[in-house]
Amino acid sequence: MLDGSAPASRDRRWTIAAVAFALLAAVGLMYMGRGIGFWYDEWSFLLTRRGWTADAFLQPHNEHIVVLPVLVYKLLFETVGLSSHWPYRMLPVILHAAIGVTVFLLARSRVGGPAALVAAGLVLVMGRTAQNLLWAFQIGFLGSVLGGLLAMLAIDRGRQVAACIALVAAMLCSGLGIPFALGITAEQLAGRRYRSLWVPAVPLGIYAVWWLGYGRGTSHITADSASQAAEWATNTAAAAAGSLVGLTIDWGRVLLVLLVAALIIHVVRQQRGTPRLAGLIVAAVSFWGLSGVLRSLTVDPSTSRYLTLGSIVILLVVVELLRGVPLTARALVAGGLLVVFAGLCSLPALRGYAKEQRVWSGLVEAELGAVQLRGPGGPRTFPVDQTYAPQLQAGPFLDAIRDEGSSPADTPSELAHAFNAERRQADRVLQSIALITAPATGTAPGNCVRLTASPVERTVPAGGLVLDGRGHAAVQMRRFADDIVNPVTRVTVAGPTVLRFAPDRSPVPYRVRVSAGDGVVRLCG
């Protein structure tokens, strides 16, 4: 029988094994995330918080306090720039590995090294939390989870000051610090450690001051979202339970029912639970409840970024239930097989999200390549991509790369060799920001053709083409793509009108496809 009372040397070996597992998982995640670039909310940090003012750090993001993530992004922006995304992507990988090791340390004192390694393994292969693993912006959520877990570890070791510092860091990363602070409050009360209540009180006080100054008025809570909160919270808890072993929400519902039943039996038999168990339950319920009130109408309960905290708390509840229970070698082998099973079941979700991120990143980088080609002469408020980077406008992006001297955008050479879908997006942007129409001086040149519903395709010379007559023409263009699929630009013609494109450093010519809209319009030159 193995009961966790191994000699110190053996404990060290299990600790080394946990660290090695975490490093292996980190290497795998870095490889899995290759080719991923800046996406969505990252642009808010990079482009809208560029000063070193209090507002730059304290303004909420989607109702969250994000002081430390903003600081990290600003430091990386100043030191490594924008040309490479891997330093940013490495941050959530490091945090995830650290979370796995911290879970091991929390579990080791309760169930022994071998079982603790199983617990850490389940965390490290939790691929259904893909957004938190591969999207660099999620350092806020992961930072709060790591800070909360480190606070628990510090409390286990009697280090109250360290626990308070860890909780403050968790609170400054995102709103996920609140459930941990509430959970540790419940743990101190359950353990009748009233003199230690200052540990969670400090970070909760910091959050309250921030909320009064910046967070108040940003809440999206409505009567409808509150009415749906309980159902959303229950479904998210089930998704978290399933995610822990690589399964979907349907299996998670079964696992969650079994866990609740085991919890009730444990408490009834022992007449009371441990203070840590009380704290974990409060942390889980407050996280799911608060998230449900805020997100029940806008976020799917299985969304991967909302699963990490719940999955880990569920795992630690299981660890607490097994505290002091002798575990046989057969049970530990079954645990190891469960880790393998969970990793294999999670892998498709992880790979699928990585592939999506690479596609999204490639499209945005191609669009930015077009913006960079056009340069500062284009419209500053042009929305580069309403789907994958809605915060991103041309002007702030050009300002940032001018100040930094580096850029994530595709170069003209990279655009020419990009996937056709990316080249299409670059052409779409160029049609919007580089197409110029203006009245022509003098008369229209010769060699004119009257436009009809059947489009005419021409290469655009440096001086442009001329539209003549009166009416409207429908214009589409291509430059880098293999075909023309861009939206139609409607050009008003009232006499000779030049149709040209702003010059840039790419030698690739523009081609236009022009057809009649209404009236009588000719294409000349």
C-alpha cells in the first residue's frame, strides 16, 4: 500500500518527475502553437494602452482588472517588439506549466507523490482549455489561477504574507482573483483562523478601490443574464468536469453528479469537511455564479477559456476527498492510464484550435501587409478586420510599427507567396484603402469601350484608367490573389474620371474588373 509517507528522497524524485512533465508539456504546446500570431483582444493591449499613465493600466477590459497583463504586454512591446509573436505565446505556456507543478505540490502533502503526479498530469494535458494554452492574451486568466493556487500553497506552509502577495497578483491579473479570495476567506473562517482574514481582505480591498474608480458602470449584468446564471453555471461546471479527463460536457454532467454524491457522502460520514474543502467549494461556486451572471447570454458554457479554473478546483476537491486514503499501486496505474486517456481525448480539440488560430493569424497578417503597403496616406480609422481583430484600425497600427520599428505584417514578398485566402484578404483591404477616383483633367483618352453588364478586365497602368460618361460603374480588383472575389466598389462617373491605385513599393500590378452600373459609362485607356 502507498500512503504518501515516502522518504524525502523519493518525494524529490516525484517532484523532479512533475517538473519534467511540465517542461515536456510546455515544449509540446510551443510546437502546437507554431505560426500563431497576434489576434483579437491582444490588439487592444498593443494599440490602445500605449502610454504609461494610470488609465492605461487601470481601465477595465471586458469588466476585468488587467493591470499585470497590460504591464507584461507593454514590457514585451518595448523589448521584443512586434515582429515575432513567440515571446508572447510563451507566456501562457510558462504559466500553464507552473500551474501543473503547483497542483502537484498542493496534492503531494495530501495524497503522496505518485497520486500528486497523476493530478498534475491531468492538468498539464487538459487540451480542452485550448484558448488558455495557445492564446497569449489569456495570461490574465492563467495568472489569476496561478496566483490563487500559490496562495493556497503558501497557506499550507504557514506563509501568510506570501499568500497575500500571491492573491494580490491574482487579483491584478483578472476578475478570476475574486473567487480565490472568497475561497480563502471561507477556508480561514472554516478553520477558525480569524486573525488570518487579513490575507484575503487586502486583495479584496484593492479590487473594491479599483471597482469604485474604474470598474463601476462597466458591468453587463441584466435581469435576463441573472435569470440564466444558474443554468449557465451548472453547464459550465459540467463542461469543466468533462474537460478534466478530456471529455465533453455530456460526460461531464455524469462526472459532476458522481462528484457531488461523493462529496455529500464524505461530509456525512465525517460530520464535517476540511477548511480547504470548504474554500474550494466556495471558490468554484462563486466563479461559476459570477461568470454566469455576467456571461450567460453571450458566452457558450463550454467555451474553453472558462474551463481551467473550474477543472482545477474540481481536481483539488477530489484530492481533498482522497486525503489520507491509502492508494494501491493498481489505483495509481489506473490514474496514469487516465492521464494518457485524457491527453489523447483532448488532443483533437487542441490541434483544431491551433489550426484555427494559424488561419486567423495568417489572414490578419496579410491584411496588415496591405495596410503597411498603403502607408500613412490611407484612412486612419479603416477597420482592418471586423471578424478576427475588430479593435484593429489602420492608423494606430501604423503609429505603433513606426514607433517600434518592427511589424507582424506580411512583407510584399510574403504576400506574394501566402495562401490564396490570405492574398484575397490583402486585395480586399487594398481595394478599400488604395483605390482612388478623381475627376480627370482634359478630355478622356481614346481607345474607349462602352461598359455593359459583362465585366471588362484590365491591368491598371501607373497613370490609371479613365471612366467617361455619366452614371455608375461597378469596380472589383485583384493584385496578389489568383482571382477576384472582393466586394464591388460603386464609382460615380460624371465626366472623365481617373481610376487608379496609390503607388507603393510592390512591383505587382493591379488588375480591375469593371462593369456598367447604370447610365452610359465608357472605360478608356
